[in-house]
Amino acid sequence: MSGTTTNPEKLRVGVIGGGYIGTTVGRQFEEDPRSTVVAIADVSEPARDEAGDTLYVGQGSRYEAYTQMLDAEELDAVLIGTPHVFHYEQTMAALDEGLHVLCDKPLTTDRGKARELAERSEQSDQLLMVGYQRHLNQAFIRARERWDETNLTPRFISAEITQNWISRFEETWRTDPDLSGGGNLYDTGSHLIDAVLWTTGLKPTSVQAEMKFADEENRVDERAQLIVEFEGESSASISVYSDAPCVREHIHVWDDEGALYLEGRQWEPRQLTEIEEDSTTVIPYMDNRRHESKAGAFIDCIESGKEPPATARDAFAVTALTEAAYESARTGERISINLD
């Protein structure tokens, strides 16, 4: 069924991938009175059944192949929560069926395919939203407003995230580059890169990267350090550490009138601190209860026709920078980035 329907009935969602994203964001759709999960697809029977039970999907609407689900079910939208390398094929298939798509990050692990999806979404009546949740976080939204609504330009950025990523995901698809596309820079690191690009609005032009790899083929990074140059002579240092004992995130952005610090621990909402010219520190009040869910934002955009919080064009920029960083780390050269 075409995703452009104006039927006042609940949005009928099919979930592709019964893992963490499929169940957590799938529950958001179940909890929203405007939508319901009607089908699930996963190649693993245990995962399929666990997700089906969690999302109240009947046995007859649980599929091994997502193509079977798309053919058999009357859907309005799909949620894609599969390993990274499958996102392009599954997103294209859903768009070809006229369905709205909420795809987990990264949108793809290939620059050309990411560009293709960005162009496709901009020419389509279907909504394509990417699961970069910092676009829904009050701290990041407020920070983005500083440079989006003034003449100030971010000049110097330092961004870092730590996590026990290697030990936590050993022997899972996330540390298998044939499924993930790389290492942590394509996983948790993708959120950090997106946060820097989306919050500042800067356009990267080149990157020099150094990485420590956990595999002999130099595909799975466990430490990555990027020096990124942007249009307008701005620059950023972006670091991803995967063998730390816990999660901490720090993003510091300086302009001509001070700085904004975005910081947090584990997966709690990030905090915003403003540094003024005279070194005064201000912590603005923010109501984190206003944090909108991915499913809720997705449905809002379908109903209103507005651009999604995280677009395919946003995701294309992240993939372009990420792929360039891997190339730089392997060749030792600074790599140019073309987003046009």
C-alpha cells in the first residue's frame, strides 16, 4: 500500500530486523496511538519470535525474508534495524513499494549509495528518516540554533566518545566488517560525526585520520582520531575510543563569542553548557521530558509533510566523511570530501 495514504486509521508498520532497534523503536510505534506494528521480518527464528512476542505480532505475520513481508502485508511504513550493509537494499525496496522508511544509522556504508538515497528521497513523496537521535535531543537542538539563527561561525571543535565497544560486541555482527561496514567509527562513532556536522552546519572538505585496528585486515577500528577541515577554515578533532570501561561523550564548539559544551554519560540525555566571552559559565534550563521519540517524530512528519529531523542528506554527509576517514587511515594521506 502506498505510504502517501491519508487514511485516518493507524499507520501500519512492518519491522525489518528483530534486534535492539527493531524491538525498542518498534515498541515506540506500539505505544503511539497513531501507529501499530503489524509484521516482523528477521532471518533468525529466535530473534523473529522474540520480537514478534514483544511487539504483539501474530505468527502468520512473522517472516524470514523481508521481501516476503513486503509482498504479503498491507503496510504504510517500515522500520529498518538490520546490520548496516543491508540498509541500502532494504530501504530502496521499501521505497519502491511506496512506503515511508525509518532506517537506523548509518543509512549506508557506501558514499555512492548514500548519495543515491539522498537524491531519491528528495524526489519522492515517501518520507525517509534516519535514526540519528541527537536531532531529537534538546541540548543538540538548542546548540544548533546558535549557529543556524545567528551570524556566528563555529571555528574550533573537539569531539570525543568512549565506550567498551570491542569487548561488548566481540563475536557479534557489529565487529564483522562484512556486516557492519567497518568498526566503531561506523557504529557509535557515526552518532558523534553526525552530531558535529548537524549541530554546527559545517561542510567537511577533507580529513586526515589515524586508526588502531583490531583485525589483521585493517577494517575494524578500535581507536580512530580524525582531523577534519571544513569550508570557511573551521576545523575539528574527532576521536572514538572503543576499549574504554564506560561511555562518555564530549563535544566542545568554539566561535568568536564563546563556546558550547555538549556532554553526557552512558546513554543519558546530553547536557548543554554555554561559555561566554568573559569566561562566565551558564547552564541553561532544558526540559528533557520534551525529548521526542523516533517513532513519534517519524509519524509527525508523515502527518505534517515536514522534513524529518535526520534526513538522508544528513546521513550522506556522515557516510562521505566516514568513508574518507577509513581511506585516510589506510593510505596515510589527507582525503578530500565532495558533498556536491
